[in-house]
Amino acid sequence: MTHIVRAFAPFLAILILAGCAGPTRQVQPTICPTCAPCAACPAPVPAAEAKYQQTPFTAIAGWPNAPLAAGLRAFASGCARMAAGSALRGTCEAARALPAEDEAAALAFIEARFQAWAVLSADGAAEGMVTGYYEPVLAGSRTRSERFREPVYGIPPDLVTVELENVKPELKGLRLRGRMAGNRLVPYWSRAEIEANSDFRAPVIAWVEDPVELFFLQIQGSGQLELGAGERLRLGYADQNGHPYRSLGMILVERGELTLNQASMQGIKSWAAANPRKLREMLDANPSYVFFREMPDTGAGPVGTLGVPLTAGYSIAVDPRSVPLGAPVFLATTWPLQVQPLQRLMAAQDTGGAIRGAVRADFYWGSGSEAGALAGRMRQQGRMWILWPRNEGPPR
């Protein structure tokens, strides 16, 4: 992609402004630093300003009776994806030798090898939002039929991605997406345009029957399709159209269609079933659109941003500007819609466009409808402690 960046670098400001012409689990925010007059454009995402407070293990909520061994195994599964010079690499390799189910060994190892650091927001707040996500399992088909009419698209050939880090190092991790119109790079098609535009072309991986289930598949960023005769097709996130993600739940609340308490995944699906004539307009109010790729089915969980399969109940998505990917994180929150404590060791192995902020986590519940029910209801307050190797200073 370097040759594209060089070709368009002199016009970057114009291209970013053009990105505002359109109306997070999306993965990349739209970058519009020069777009103040553009009402449809989101504000630029500032760098996270996390603070880290060294904390004795005895001061952590639920310690030492919370589960540790499974979270430590999830952490150890990411060793191969850590750089050789990473502060975590040596400790991770040592963790792989521990007995799998031995809580006492896990506790002794952690207290000997790690220091706990409470994650705080810039204003010193120790609590933040913990949501949930899962891997949907949908009925699908390789061929279109009267039942299966909704396409699951792969990456369209005209989607152009510019890595902004190659233009400005301070924009590391951010991308500009668009398509070529003659010799100009213009914003890519929005969701509404993709759905209505007969000129849109992209490879179709498979077909599903329900546009709402497809919508939530895109939000989660991965999933499985049951194709019949025991065959399953695993889908992974491939790319996105560059438009900002808008929460359908919040849109329905803003328009008076749902109350805030009703705006769960289950509440949205119930609303959609009762309002089929309004459905397309509401779905199109989120201009973001996700494209997929077919993934090998290894029997493990979907692959997160770190590059390893996620572990149900023990992997979380984080904002990597605040929590280093791969790090073990002790999470203290509550079960969905309950006050019962949910306190355990997790592994930071994934990211998401809506997962922004210092004390912010997305809890991976697993695959299927039961996991989806838990994920759809989870919107709890929680605290986070990063476990970082001793004598390495604060996390970085």
C-alpha cells in the first residue's frame, strides 16, 4: 500500500475532508481531523490517557479466591504472537509450563512473577464500562435461494485502504478508506448505498436469511454459518467501508422506538420483528459495513486481533492504547443484569472500534445463542488491573 500513500500524500487533507461526505464490534474509526463543518463526521479519536497505579494483590477485588488458572492459560496461548523483545514474552513462556487446572500453582506463579497495576482514566476514575460480545452462529448457504437472500460479502475489489501512519507517524493504527472515481479517491459506499446500489460489486462468500442477524454478525466481526449436513463455515473480519459505526440501539432510543433499558440485542431483535417496514431505514442509519473472509475451522474460537483464538469467558477486547495486547488483566465486574460479582483473570487478545478508553473492556462469551444472550445483556461497570512482569515498571 506504500505506493498509494506516496501518490496521494500531497492531497491527504482533501481526501480526509472528502471522507466526511457520508452520513466499532466495528474495528476502525473514520479519521476526520479537518472536518469541523461536516455534521456527519465524528470528532477525531484522541489518544487514550490511561494512568497506572501500582496495587498490592491483596487490595484487588476478589483476590485470591477468583479463578486464575484458565485466564493464565488464555494468556499463555498468545506467547507466539508476542515480539521477542516484549516484556511479557519470557513470563508468558514460563506460564505455559504450569499445570492446566492448578489454581494454587497459578496463584503462586502470578504473585511471584507479576506486579498488579490498576488502570485509571485520565481523571483518575477507576471504573469504566464492560460490555460483551460473542460469535454468532447462523443458518446459511453457499448459493442464493428464496430462503437465503442476504449476501455475506468479501472485500470488494475497488476498496482502497491508506495506512495513515505512512503519511504521519502520529496516526499509527489509523486508516483512510475510499474508492477511486477517475483519478480521485472518494468516500466508499455507505451501508445504504451498498444495499441500494446496483453498481456495487464484491465477492459473495455465502447467503443468510435474516438481515438483522447479518447486521449483528457484522457488529460482532466474526461468526459461523451452518450450511447443512454438519458443514460449518467460519467467517472472520476482513475489512470495513470506512464509515463510522453508529449504535442501532442508541438510534432507536433517540427516535423514541425503545427505552434505554430495552436497547439490548434481544430488544432490538424484538423491535425489528414488530416493525418490518421501518427496518431497512433503521439499519441504514448505521453507515458502517463490514466485509468478511473465510477462515479455517480449527475447532477453537475465532481469531482476535492478537492473532490467536479467543477463549470463551477468558478473553477480552481492550483499547490497545491503554492496555497492551496480550497482557493478562484481572477484571472485576458483575454478571449481566445482576449484582453478582464476576471476578477473574482474563487475557487482552482483541480490539474493537467501539472499545475506546482506559477502563473499557468487551467480554468474549463464546459462540451461539446462549453466549449471545449473555453478551447482548452485558453493560456493567467494572475495574481492571494489568498484570505486568516485576521490575519492568508500569505497563507499556
